[in-house]
Amino acid sequence: MKPGLEIGYVETLKVVVTSDMFASFNEKVVHPLYSTVSLVHHMEWVSRKVILPFLEEHEEGMGAEVSVKHLSPAKEGSNLLFSAKVIESSHRSVVTEVEVKCGEVKIAIGNVRQAILPKKTIQSFY
């Protein structure tokens, strides 16, 4: 990784909840609220934003671990703010602490670990 990624570095992501983010199984909506599946997707996305400026040309990040507590529902049209803060960093792994808010309401908290690997290593799994 390129130098400069330090503990405390933060990236953010704004998401507006849409109907395609509702909790559903077998294409049937269970309830018209923001799903945990979508939550994890967006947590990984904001955490990826953290590493992108620091990846070398031959490197790529790969999700390795996600822990999440989905604390509060969010309805369609809700404006969510994801903040990912680096809490661990090495040449092989980056861990972010993610907080999700809708206004003053905390929607979720969790951590995302990304392995930093050579692109060749990842491509060997295709």
C-alpha cells in the first residue's frame, strides 16, 4: 500500500433508502424497511473508499470480515450517513469501524476487515 493511511482516517458515504434495499427473500418483501443485506453492502462500500487512494497498481482489497449490529430501522427515503474510520492498518489488512446514522439516530455500528492482496493472488481464484 502507498504511505499515508493512518489510524483515524475517515471516509463517508451518503445513501438514500430505496425500495430495492428493502428486506426481501425470494423476491418477496418481508417488510418495507432498509435490509441488513443492504447495510452490509454499504458498510463494505464506505470501507472500500478508505483503501482506494492507497492501493498500489498491483494490489486489490478483498472483504475478509464484517461484524454488524443493526440497531434501528430506516424507511424508504431515509438519508443515511456512513462513516468508516481506520482502527487497524498494516500492509496486508485494514480494519474500519463503521457507524451509520439517520440524522441523530444511530442505525448501525460495526467493523469491516479488508485483506490487501496482490491482484494475481485474487485472480488465481477465478
